[in-house]
Amino acid sequence: MQIDPSATPVPEVYQYLVGVVTPRPIAWVTTLSPDGLVNLAPFSFFNAFGANPPVVVFSPTLRRDGTKKDTLLNLERLGEFVVHAAVAPLAEVVNLTSKEVAAEVSEVDLAGLTTVPSVKVRPPRVKDAPVAMECVVRQIVSCGTGPIAANLVIGEVVMLHVADEVLDGKGGVDPRKLRTVARLGGAFWCHTSDLFELKRP
């Protein structure tokens, strides 16, 4: 089978794309509205792209009606956010915060979560998340217009919070303790608990 994106409906292109680019880590992002309302949403177009300075990139795509999501609007106005690790014990809650709700509704309240103040940015952190990265926006790159068009948010990590219980005791994070989850195609998710090691040559 061959798929020409220029001749295929956008929703079909999206389904094939997220079905083959797997697993995708999840950025669970808090932002603040101009009125101080905390927005919390998960994004599976996400990864880390450098360490000097530490940089993460995620994409709040446009909605299927072509409008901007609250996260993107907040970032355009404030330029600060916090990325949390999506972990197995919180998977149901992470999924719940993907629900499209009115702009005046906080997903933090919807999910019954508690936040704590960040150190260097104004959006707060989710208290129960074992990892949180405070970030400032370096650039937002829009790629296309219309439904599901990408908006690459390039953020510099200015503060990193890692819970002691997920550390390996050797200066790193133990993936067996962190237990992140990731997105596949459709409604499928996966655990990162089936591990194997390969030493770099």
C-alpha cells in the first residue's frame, strides 16, 4: 500500500501517522490562561531534542475544526509551561485531561488533581507527577493551517523536578520505577515495562 498525503483526507493521514510512529511519549502540560486558570492536557507529539540547553518540543495541533487549542493560546500569551511525565498509575487521569472542555473549565479540577507552585515559571506543577520540567518557550513554529496542523512548541527546560523514588541511586532515573506510558495508534496505549538493554558499540 502507498499513501499520498496530498491525495488523502487529513484524518486518514493522521491515523496512519500515529499508527506507525510508535510508541510516542506523552507530554502532560500545564499552562496558565490570562485569567490565571490552569489548563492541563496531554500531547503525544513530543520528545527531547537537546541538552545544552535542555530542549523539549511538543505539538498542540489545531483542533479538527481548525481552531487553536487552549494550550497553544496560553503559550502564545504567556510563554511558559510545565511538562510532566505520564506514568502508569496516572494513565486514566492523563487520558481524562484530554477531554475537550470549555476554556473556563480547568482540567486540574475536572480530574481532581492538586497542583503545587513551580520555581521558575508561573504555571504550577501537578503534585502527584514524579517528574516535572519547568519550561519557557523559545519558539513556536506553525506548520500548515486547518485541521490537525502542527504547532511545534520549542521549550527550554529551566528547572527539573524528579522524585527521589524513581532514581536509580547512580545518578539517573530508573525506568522500572518511573513506569511511563506511551501512545500508539487509535485508542491503544503501552507500558514501558518490557525492557531490554543494548550497550552502545
